[in-house]
Amino acid sequence: MPDPIELAQQLIRLDTRAAGEKAAAELLAPLLTGAGFAVTIDEPRPGRANLVARFGTGTPITLTGHLDTVPADPATWSFDPHSGEIDGDRLRGRGSSDMKAGVAAIVAAAVQAARTAPDDLSAQLVFTFGEETGCEGAALLPELTPSPALLVAEPTANRIVLGHKGVLWLRLTAHGRSAHGSRPELGENALAALAETAVRIHRDESWPVSPTHGPATVNVGSFHSGVQPNLVPDRAEMVLDIRTTPEFTADDARTAIAGLALPGTEITADLDLPGVATSAEDPLAGAIVAALHPENPDQQPEYATYFTDASVLAPALGSPAVIVYGPGDPDQAHVSDETCSVAATREATEAITRLLTTVRF
């Protein structure tokens, strides 16, 4: 099988910061084709591609990962964000934890399973573009084969995660009236009005806590207003990142934000993705957990704070059991000087290989 560390290094050295994922798909395709997978690369936007690979004729397990990363400003890093170098146990570079090591582990495990147990393997691999900007690639995938189980190799430090929060991105817009900066009393400052709303939201501490998914959270993620200092801004806009839970839905969030916003503020949704929750009592989930963690099959279920492509893929696959499991460190996602454990990547590859060669549907 391909070495998962070397493959992860190759992926990290490709710049896929919200673009260029086709190069990553083209790196993976020959490895999978050579192992007998039927591979399709779909490029709905120039340079941006999804890859779907299928093996076997039975009911497949689906494994997924995204090929894009968030931005990385070299000025804030102590090493090249696309170095792919190894320092001790740490694989270094943007996407090492989120989630090119996870993608490499899936591919290496799938190739190994196809070569050692081809008669027993039925698998569907889905690698997407644009997950970090709202699951754009997953939303544009062609029809997938229904699947009873979906493994998402997002960073969990090889712990078993049975779902994650939902995400709602709300755009708030305030309108005012322009005037000369020396006569602000003649205008209506949209920036100041929306800033007051931003502070009220930021300081609010009433967001509920889910017994399974943890606290709902709200982050003021961007704010844009003003043209030049001597002009009263007549428009201001900000975008909120809200993480929802089963008990605090997107509708609940809209109502709460509307109650905190100043009168006249326009509120629209840029993104609304549901959360994912698989029961720890689900028999299929239990079989997958036992295959991934045979030494600790009774780990208490956890739910992630981040969202994944499972929000889009699960409905397309027919509501499968969802397991999030990958070698990346959750605390390393999106940070400067991002790294991932080499040992954890090898461990994940072995565990996913075991899953593919032992669990039947």
C-alpha cells in the first residue's frame, strides 16, 4: 500500500487553500485506479474537483475527507506552511491535521484492503473541495450509492466521535445615511449601529448547553463598513458563525439574534447545515467502533464542535450511521504552525484497514 506519511506529505505540498483541489484529486486517482477502484473526478469549477472512487458490488461503506484547507499566511508561521516536513513525531504544514493526514489514511487503507481482501471489500470513497467554506463540493456531487455507514476522517486524535453541531452563518446588515465626517449629526452611522449589535451579541452569555453536543456558540466572524474617515458610513455588514445543537436549532438562533440586534437590522442566512448525531446504541455504529478501537470498544460517545461534509453527505447516502474518526489533532485545526502526529496517522491507517476488511453490511 502507499505509505500514508509520504502521501500526506505530498498532499500538504499542494496548495489547496480554497482552490486547486483538482491537483490533489489527480494525485490520489492513480493510486486508487491501480488498486482496482473505479474513479471519477468531477470539476464543476476550474481547478476545483471532487473525487469519487468505488470498489466492489455489494452495499458499500462510505469514507470521506476534504481536499481543501483554510488560508495560511507564511508571515505568521515559523516554517513553510507547505513544507510537509517531519520533525520527530510531527508532520508539519497546513492541512496536516485538517485533514490531509486523514485523507492519506483513508487512501492507504483502501488500497491495502483492495489488494488483500478484494472479494470482501465494498467501499465508496468521496473526496471533496470547498468543505471549509460551507461544504460547497459536497453539495455539487453527482448521485452517490446509498450507504449504511459514513466514516469522516476529520481530526479527532483517533477518538470516536458520533456527530457534530450544526452551523448557521447569518449576515447582519445595517443601513444609515451618509454625511460629511465633519458633520456626523447630519447622518446616520450604520457602522456604529451595527457595532453596538456586535458587542451585544459578543457579550451575551445566555446560549444554551446541550447535554450531548455541549454549548451552542456564536462568533462575530467578519465586519465590513466605511469608505474613508471623512464620510459617515451608510452601510455596515457582519457575518456570524453560530454552532447549533439538537436543543438549539437554526430557527432558535435566528430568533435569539433578532432579539439582540438593533431595530432595522436585516438578517439573512448565508449557510445553514444541520448537525449530525448517531446514537451510541446503534448496532452498526457499535460494530464500527469495535473495529476501529478493539481495545476500547466502550468509549463514551463524543460530539465535535466543528461541522463536516456529513451534513450534506448523510442525507444523500440515506441517513447512514456517521462516525468521525481521524488522526489529526482537533486543537491543531486552522492554527499557525499546524502539525499532526505521524504515529497517529499510521494507527488510523491500520484501524481503517481493519474496519474495511472485517465489518460487513
